[in-house]
Amino acid sequence: MSGTKIEEKLFQNRYLVDAGRPHIKVRAHDAPSEELRALVDICPAGCYTETDKGTVEIVADGCMECGTCRIVTQETGEIEWNYPRGGYGVLFKFG
Amino acid sequence: MSLEVFDAIVIGAGPAGNAAAYTLAKSGLKVLQLERGEYAGSKNVQGAILYADALEKLMPDFREDAPLERHIVEQRMWMMDDNSHTGMHYRSDSFNEEKPNRYTIIRSQFDRWFNRRVREAGAVVLCETTVTELLKDTNGRVIGVKTDRHGDAILADVVILAEGVNGLVGQRAGLRQELQPAHVALAVKEMHFLPEEVIAARFNLKGDEGVVIEAMGTITKGMVGTAFLYTNRESISVGIGCMVQDLAENRVSSSALLEAFKAHPSIRSLLEGSEVREYAAHLIPEGGYKAVPQLYGEGWLVVGDAAHFVNAVHREGSNLAMTSGRIAAETVVWLKRRREACSAENLAEYRRRLEASFVMKDLKKYRGIPALLHRNKHFLDLYPRIASRAAQIWLRVDGVDKRSKEGEIVRDLRAARGWRGLVGDAFKVARAWR
């Protein structure tokens, strides 16, 4: 990874976080599938991280609602993806 | 609102939804448009280029107050390798016309403006309202929607789904399948701000003239994808996209690809000193004709990105969205005037009209391209390198005679791909292009 970190990029963005109601959830698992592990690298907002136990977790606050994670894991069913409630989530200033 | 029945409900306020809602409202139909964002455009991302023709067909006077950035006078197509680009540029003063053909736009501003026009035309627009499900009657006919804002059902004679690439409402209602990783690209984009005069000087522009760069090559690291750089009035949109399947298989971060693209010697100096004010990501449905889902059914139609209407070869999408939105709405208006129901049989007219338009004709023409690129990833890696090496040999003046240089270029081509490979590639491209 080179240059600006993703967190710094997201800092420029505008969000209205629906506190306590994340729109994406990772289902409890012992070992993640290849697809779920790939999200740690490919999520453009860097929302997915690998824990010490080798599981994958998500903090969806910086999510740009692109949908990549839902599409990649559609066969494994490891994540639950919904739109945020109306008005919440990312609010693109320019888009 | 629970017992009010609309002529039509439009889900989404992007180019497709706005075009549909505007056309319906202009024709005097009772329209409800639902948008999950805080305002129309707040969830939408595009490069973005507006193709005037599709909008002109809806509102010929749009130039009077639409938020347009620059009209495009120059198109650069770049094949990039690690430290060079081989380009084809086309610039013409004839693009400085009274009614320019292409403009750069900023989507959140543009969609907001478009949606204001939709309201002025008489549609009821509710933002911050996420549609949670389609309502069906016992025969499976779509009769309305449920939202997260009003507990009650909202009923309509027809529902037009303009919900974008992440069309969960239609998917969950079983109208179409989830997108396939091989059919969808993930693009990331940044907005770089610079003073207007700096952009003018860097790109050799005067007034509202603009330049767009479309790039491909080793910048996508052997994956299928493209990058772009568009000049807005006081900002530059720069981004890169690759197929989701390729990104997942190679575990590559789009954000890192964008950083590398920005650092490329051909791009870096164009962005120097800019202030980044937004980082965005969005999917683009690039599966082409073969990925187009069922487009209509009992009481529903699907338009725009949700219907997979993107011509990836020509980087067109918003014009297909507006055109499909308009044609869907015109079909509904036509049925209403004839006092006919919005049944699947009658709504099949939408597909017939689309087939007669450039939307389906272009998608059909390029139906073989997505699979071609998927199976021939070297196109975007090998050929830019070959072109760059050939240019190096040809342009360096080093005492070697020109006939020897020509021989070296030909030998290089042959070594890189072989005659059989070259002829095969040419044949494959010609067949997919025709």
C-alpha cells in the first residue's frame, strides 16, 4: 500500500452514522472463507479487518455503500447487507 | 398517504429515476419518487460526463440552469505502461458549439438540479426514504412499495425501479439475480481541487473548455479495468476501476491502484498542488448485453444501472440510464392514454422500444467484449508495453538506421506475442467488435 492511508481519505467524506444500527453485519464464524478474507484487502473503505483469532470483523462507519462485499460473499452468506435507514450513511458532497 | 394510489412510483433519483419521474409528471400522471439519500445525488457517484443528447430529449432548455462544469473539446485515450503513455488525442474547435455535446458534471449537484426539475414538473418526491420491499397481490403482481419511513403501504399502478447498481429491492423481490463478480467493476474516485486558471493552463483550455483522459494499461496490474481523469471547472475527477472478480482473486486494493495511478509520471504533474475533498467508491455494471436482466413484469419496469444499461466500451451509462428512464415512462404514459393495464404483456412494449433505440443496439453490438477482455487479460498489459517499446525505438535518434529500427520493432512484436497470437488477437477483437 502506498501513499495516503484509506482512513485519511475517508476523513474528507461526509457521513451520518446511524449509531448502533450498522447496515452491514458479518455473521459469527470460526474461520472466514477466502471470499470474506479478501474483503480485508479489497474493501475500498477498509471497513474489514482480521482479528487476532483469524476471524474477520467489520466497522461500517466509513462504508461508501458500494456493495462489493455483498457481491463477493454472495455464495458464502457470511455477511448481511442492507441499505442504511433513509438519510443515514455516506452523503456524497460531489459524488 | 396510506390510501393514496399513485399512477406510478419511481424508486431512486439518479439519472434513470429522474428521467422517468420527469417524463411521467410532465404528462400529467400522479407520480411518487422515493430516494434513500438525504437529497437526490447524495448516494450517487459517476466520473462524470453528461451526454447532452439524452437529456435534451427530455428538456431541450436544460443548459439554461443545469450545473454544468466544462464542455469537452478534447479526448485523450492513453495506453499506459509503468512510466509512459502512448496516446491518441482528438481535439476540435468544432466542439466549441452553441449546444455542446458532452459536459463534465458533478453528480451530487447535477442530480439535485435534475430532481428539482422533477418536482417542478409535479412529481411528489420523498428523500431520506428507503424502500424496504415491493408489495405484490395474490397473483404476484407488483402493486406498490413499503418504506422505512411510513409503516403503511404506498400503492401504485406501476413501479419503476431506478434503484441503481445495488438494486436490492428488485433482487429481494425475485425480479432479478444478484450481480456476478465477473459482471461488475468497482471504481474509486477522488475530487482534486485546483484554481480554475491552473486547470486552464495545465490542459491548454480557455473559458469552459474541458479535457477528458481515458486510460488503460499496466495501471490495472493485469486486471480488466480502466482509469480516468476529467477536468471540472475548479476540480479534477480522477479514478480507476477494475472488475470485482479480478480484485477479489488478486486481493488488490482499489485505493492502492488509485494511489499508483496518481503517482504515474504522466498523471502526477496534472494533479500537483491539488486539495482532495472527497474519496468515493461505486460499482459499475459492466457485464453488457448478456447480463441484462428481465426488464419488465406484472406492474413493474427496471431502468438504468439496475437494468445493467452500461456501455463499458464507450464509457457511457448515464445516457443509457436517462434514455431507458424516459422510454419506460413513455410506455406507461402510452398505456395510460389507451386505458390499458400495466400488465407484463403490455409492458413488453418497453423492451420493444428499447430494442429499437441505441441502448439495446449498442449493448448488443458489444455483447462479446466483456468475455473477450475477461479471457484475454494480456490485452491491457502486453500491448501498452509493446506500443511503448516501439515508440522508444522509433523516436530515439541514436545512429541506428531506420530500416534496422523497423526490424527491431517487428522482432519485438513477434517475440512478445508471436504471429499466431497477434493474428488471433486481431481476429478476436474484430469478431467481438462487429
